[in-house]
Amino acid sequence: MTATSLYLRCKEDLAAHDGQQVQIVGTYEAIDTRPHPNIRRNPDGTITKSFVIGRLTLDDDTTVQLGIRPDAELTALDGKQVIVTGRLEASPPLVPGMAQPLPTPVLRSIESVTPWAG
């Protein structure tokens, strides 16, 4: 992250930093989405599929989706306070013509996920 040490902790913080590289503090959760798989196309063209995704819950109970994360990270950090650095998409668009839940904030291009001691 560049020249700021601002940590986002609630929905209002997220709205003010949409599209920016941010650091978000919250409680890490490993969410089992069975029977619905999560599918991601990787930059090399391969496909990753998982039934467990990462999510942050902020101080005001706002959730931020982290998507498919490494199994070791999901296990080690589940239920712990963490700081996550990545690019925030505060209001992801709906996909036309597709049944889907209402969009929630998403952190993309995640650079780091570390325990929070603050």
C-alpha cells in the first residue's frame, strides 16, 4: 500500500475508498458455500474451484468478500482479527440475466492477509 496508513473498519469507510488500494481490518471467516462451488479463472487460463471462501466481517457487521483463498490461510485465520490489503470494489455490478445475491463489497488483487495486533 502506498503513502497512507488508514485502516478501513466500516461500511462508510468502504464507500469513500471504492476502487482504491486499501487496508481493511476485520474478523476473518472461512465460509462453506456447499452445494454451490466458487469458480475462478486464473491469469494463466486454468480454473480454480472451491467450496470454501474467505470473508471479512467489519466492526459494523458489514461483510467484505475475499473469494477463493489458500486452504492453509482459511484454516489458520478463521475467527481471527486480520488486516487485508487489496483493491476494493465497494459496489460490484450485477451480472445481467443471472440469478444472484445482492452484491456485497469485494477485495480484489489481494496482496496480503496478516493477523492484526492493533
